Amino acid sequence: MATAAVVAGTALPAAGADAPTSGSANASTVPFYGEHQAGVVTPEQSRMVFATYDVTAPDAAGLGALLEGWTAAAARMTTGKELDGPGGDFAPPPDTGEALDLPSSRLTVTVGFGPSLFDDRFGLASKRPGALVDLRAFPGDQLDPTRSGGDLCIQACADDPQVAFHAVHDLTRLALGSATVRYLQVGFGPTAAAGPKSPSPRNLLGFRDGTDNLVSTDTGSMDRFVWVDDRTDQPWMHGGTYLVARRIRIHLEEWDRSTLGEQERTIGRTKATGAPLGGQREYDPVDLGAMAADGTFVVPYDAHIRVAAADTNHGAAILRRGYSFADGVDPTSGELDAGLFFICFQKDPANQFVPVQQRLALQDALTRFVLHTGSGIFACPPGVSPGKSWGQGLL
Ligand code: HEM
């Protein structure tokens, strides 16, 4: 059962110490507690702040205290409440404050544990799931170590950029002395459709993105492809999932100079409607076998949607949930440093993301327009119930 459903217009608690810091009638809340973490099958919010952390706490007790503090803070923030705690005139305020007047804006906070957390620092080596593989470098990767890896990740998504940033800001403040930020990525423009058959949003290529994604409300396919089941080698991951993040820069200047026909053949869909080549409407079925009069495939052999499709990857499907990014100008080339912060969720990266990305790196026509500059993989534990903390089954 997916427990991270959105409750639009959730009634606000009565005013008082625990009242949300905004009385906006537009406040809507995604439940924090549940079998699974929120922020995976939750309909994609418009903004994201993603951060990874290196843990500096000296031992497992310190790591546990950090996760306990983070869980309690995330539970409060996702309901729009400000953080409480000791304050007064001679101490910093318990909440950084920039979201005080804002509604919860469907904030979700999702945590993940990177492979490096399972080294010898916290005695967790024997708890590392087999599915938490190290991502090898794929052909063409130019990964920046300062934008890759991390012991922990936090994905904060909300419909208000300030609410998403506030969550990461306050969690970073709470981590003082226990963890330091490794990198932070701000994202906008979701790349997953709002619902089955709704028009998909457009990415920075100008194409609709998310059409043939897994449908996150389809609990059967989420159980099959996303949520870790009881066959896991690490029972603490039952109900969790694996997050793969890739910072993919798009050479927009080169893309913008290519013809419409070339762009459409690169993706395998029409730009205006998102329909597959040979189809009329966005959700028309993709016919990968269709041949043109000249004997070539209607959806070219190297089109992104052919090379990425589950049908051509032994059924490997992933739940994509990425965001566009724009990080200014590359000082060496003068080009825009913008692209897609690709995020996907799955139960077994070695048999889902990895083989698909391996093929894309070698065969995808889109490869010439993109450069992977950051990478990370994280085990996202299951959701928690009130009084419990992230990672309790682990530590
Ligand atoms: C900058 C990088 C990327 C861009 C701009 C991009 C864009 C797109 C677009 C426009 C579509 C067609 C619409 C749709 O079905 O969603 C698509 C489909 C897809 N993409 Fe990507 N994508 C990128 C990277 C990736 C990566 C790294 C993967 C996985 C490793 C991936 C996996 C897929 C899959 C599975 C589909 C659906 C294919 C199908 O069954 O039709 N994409 N992408």
C-alpha cells in the first residue's frame, strides 16, 4: 500500500504551539509517516533541493542521533510547522525562519544512505545491501567528485522553492558537528507527468518528459519495480527503494543549433505534441517495429526512447523523477551550465538503471548533446511511524 498519497487541502490543526506557521487555505500536506518514504511516488512537486552529506560524527551513536533529529525535524516541517527547541535571547532561534509564513506546499523530505556509509566508521559493513552497488563510470562520463557521492542524501521537494530550501537549510544546521554538506543541487521544472495521461511537463530540450514513465499511482508496478520486498538480503530495507541521481549537463547551444527534424529523431518523439514518431498524440503507443518507405525505422535505431525503453532492455523499468537545473555559466566555455538533474527510483539498480545507462552511453543519439557531471546512489530506507527514526532498523 502506498502511504505517501497527497492529501490536498488537509485541514490545519487548531492554532497553538503546534499550529502550522501559515494559515493559507492553499496549504496542502503530504503525509510524512507511512510504510514508504514520501517523495518517491508522490506526484512530483515543482521544485527540488537535493543535498548530500559526509558524516563527521565519530560513531554509530552520533549517526543515530543525527538521523533521529532529522526525522523529527522533517516530520514537523512537512506539516508546515516551525522547528521548536531551546531559544531565547542568547541562543540562535530554533528555526532558520525563511518558511515561517509559508504553507507546507506539499513538502516531502526523503533520506538515503550512500555506499560510503557502510565502510568501517560506523560498524555497518555487514548491513550493506547487495543492491547498493557502486556505480561504475559509464562511457563518456566526466564526473566531478565534488558533485558525486555522499554518505547521506536529502531530497526535499515542494511547490515553493523557499520551502524546499528551508528544509535542507534547517537539516544542514541540525547536522552541525555531525555531518557537512558535500554538494547541493537546486532543481525546477519537474519531468514527470502530474498523473496518468496528463500532458507531461517540458524539459530544457523543449520536449515533453515523463510520457512513458512508470505510473506512480499503479501500486502493482511500484511493488514490481520500485519498492524493496521481503526477498532483500537486508530486512531493514524492506519497503525502501534505491535512488540514483545523475547531474546531466545538456549542451544547449549545440542542441539549439540542430534542426527540428534532428531533434525529433534524437528523442523519437515530436516536439510540439510529444507524440511518438509515427503517432498523433502524446500517449499513442510507441511502435518500435514500424518501418518508413525508405526501409529505416520510423523511430530511429538510436532514438532515445528506443534505446531507453524497457522493451529493448529486457523489461528493465525505472521510476523517473528528475528536475531541470540552471547553474549559471561555464567559465571555461562561456556556455550555460544547465541540464537535467536526473533522479530515478528502483528496487535493483544493477538490473534497472545500470544496464539502461550503459546502453544509452553507447547507443543513444542524445549522448552527443549531454555530459554526465555528477553521480550518486543511495539506499532510501522504508518510511517511519510516529516515534521512530530513519535508519532505526539499520543502527
Ligand atoms: C539530459 C538527459 C535526458 C533527457 C533530456 C531525457 C529526455 C527524455 C525525453 C524527452 C523522453 C521522452 C518522453 C518520455 O517518455 O518521458 C525520455 C524518455 C525516457 N528516458 Fe530520458 N532523458 C535523459 C536521460 C535519461 C537517462 C539517464 C535515462 C536512464 C538511464 C533515461 C531514461 C528514459 C526512459 C526509460 C524513457 C522512456 C522510454 C520509453 O519507454 O519510451 N533518460 N527521456
